[in-house]
Amino acid sequence: MTARTPLMAGNWKMNLNHLEAIAHVQKLAFALNDKDYAATEVAVLVPFTDLRSVQTLVDGDKLKIKYGAQDLSAHDSGAYTGEISGAMLSKLSCSYVAVGHSERRQYHAETDEICNAKVKAAYQYGLTPILCVGEGLDVRKAGNQVAHTLAQVDGGLKDVPAEQAASIVIAYEPVWAIGTGEVATPEDAQEVCGAIRGRLAELYSQELADGVRIQYGGSVKAGNIAAIMAQPDVDGALVGGASLDAEEFVKIVRFRD
Ligand code: PEP
């Protein structure tokens, strides 16, 4: 089996202006060291308005923190007022872009078809998509979390070739655990993350599936990350609220300590 480097990504959501962003990344950079980066990839998904400032800081100080956006347009360019294209993100040297976060699916009616178009747009411009999937509380209560989440994986990856899918990151984020303080048990996380890997093997190959990183997201904190990371199919976390506290996020990155 391929060794997978864990990816800890902070999703800042609509928080931190560009000055606060600089201060926050400086705090992370000050705390993190080469040993941390060797063991775990660290990324921040920041508001569009922060990207240029974060880029300048990362480039200027040769930081090993990766950065990216929380969304992108499915379109290349044109009359799409308010949208940001993959080409624009690529020009700012973003590494990652989240696609289909549950808040986008819920408040912006993003369907699997739209997510699929966004995954393709990300790859077209050399960005690595972090495809977010996961069930709501009603689906979980009905015991349909695996089928629901796998349908989102199928939809998001429709007609995405193996050469591209090999680098995708999938974030399993049960919607009922996002920003609620309600964390899934490590076993809950493993059940669905394991099923996602199984589906990737069916869609592509076991080798590809073994190389893809699958994150858990939903009220991750320093206190619960170690047990979640102990699960064989969990390769990192997408961290919302706790990523806004630099000390807490660094502890999450150091989940092995
Ligand atoms: C998220 O925004 O992806 C998330 C998981 O949020 P939180 O960690 O706050 O639950």
C-alpha cells in the first residue's frame, strides 16, 4: 500500500481580512518547523480577498504552508459576475481548492453536477480539488450515510480520468458535525472513509484508491484528532472553526505528539 502523507487543511470560511490573514499565517509559520512539514502537509483555504497577501508572505519567506481557495467557478471566464475562475486561482499559485463544501451545497444550491464541473475546472488549471462530501442528520438517522456519500463521490468524479483523480483529496464531512461541536466517532469516520476508498477502487483501481487522501471534517479539535487519525482510511482533516486558532491548529498538525 502507498504511504499517504496526511493533509491538515484549515478552512477559514468567511473569516479574517487580509491583514488578519497575514498575522495568522505568520503565527503558523513561527510555530511549525521542518519536522512538522516532513510528517504532515499543512494548508489553509482562505477567502479570495486574502489570497494575494498569503501568496506574498508564503513566497517572500519561502514558507512550506500551502494555500488555496474555498470555491471556484465552473466557468473559464466571461459574464459571471462575482465568480472567481480556476485560471485566476492558478495565477495566484494556489495549490488547493475546496469543491462542494456543505455550506456551498446548502446555501448556494451546488449539486453534484456543479461540483463535477468545478472538479474538472480545478484540474484544467492545475489546482488540486478537495471534494467535500457527507450526509445530513436525516440521512444519518436513516442509516444511509454510506450510500448517500458514495453517490456524491460518483457525481463529483463523473468522467474525471484516472490521471487526474489520482491526485484528488476527498473530505468526508458529515454535515451534522460541521460547526456543531458534534464530532463523529472515529468508527463513524472510518466506516465512510473506508467505503469511499472502496468506491475509488471500483471506479479506478486499487492502486489509485490506495494513494488518494481522504480527510475527515466536522468539529475537529486538538483533543479529538489523534483518535480520528488512528483510523486506517483517514488521512488528515479539513478543519473549520479550530483552524482560526493558530495554537489549536498547530496542535492538530502535531496530532502524533
Ligand atoms: C469545515 O468547515 O469544513 C468544518 C469541518 O468546520 P468545523 O471544523 O468548524 O466543524
